[in-house]
Amino acid sequence: MKKKLKKTKAEIIEKLKGKYSIRLLCKIAGISRSAYYRAINRVDKDEEIREKITDIYYKHKGIYGYRRITIELNRAGYRINHKKVYRIMKEEELYAVIRKKNRQKAAAMGVMKVAEDKLRRNFKSDEKWEKFVSDITEIRGKGWKLYFMIIQDLYNNEIV
């Protein structure tokens, strides 16, 4: 973070150096002249990797974290350590989106009762309105749930 701050101060000094002396600007910014020149002349050796990491991050809509991005880079032929990817992502403020786990489903699995197989896997019917099967689906929105249920007659596969 200090490096980024010095770089920012150095960029401001660079813009103002035509009007004021560098010595005065460095004194006001609170950095030494050598730190200013070092920040201006510094070459970012990781610039190409930074661009690749950013591309991969936005290509996958922010879901990929440093581990998956490291795997992608290694597959692309870059030999890079996960710690370096983590550091660069932290500097660029790229954080993976952490999806909420559906804990309700996991809790319900323990108490869920399995229904008896009354059809005995025979999904054919000789008469109309004799055998029915159904399915229910939960559709979630922001702050609301909608349940969608379909009932099907096995005689002619008609939705009732």
C-alpha cells in the first residue's frame, strides 16, 4: 500500500513539476527526492501478468479466486506461484464473489421422508385419471420465493 501511495504522490509531483520545484513538492508530499525518482523510474515487471489476471477475473464474472486464476495461468504457460497471484489480486482489489451456501437444504435432508414407491417403477397406465406423478420447483428472487408444481397423467402424459 505504501508503494502505491508513493507512486500516486510521485505522479502528482510529476504533473506539477513545471510550475514548482521538485524539492518543494517532495517536501510538501512528505517523501524524499530519491523516493520520488525511484517511483517515477520504477518498471512494473508484473504488468503483463496483472493484465492476464484482470482479464481472467472479469471473463469469469468475478467468481474465480486466486487459486483458480493460478490454475488458468499455469495452463496458459505462465509459471507463477499462487502467492504472487494472491498478492497481485489484493493490490488490484480483485476479490472473488463468495456465494451463499443453501444451509436450509442441507438441514432438511436429515428430516426428509422418502415416500413409498407405490407405482413400483411402472410409469404406464391403461386408464385415464388412474396414475399421476408430480414435481415441485422452488424459484427464488430477492426477498421472495415462488413454488411451481406440475401434475402429469401417466395415461397420455398430459399435464393436468
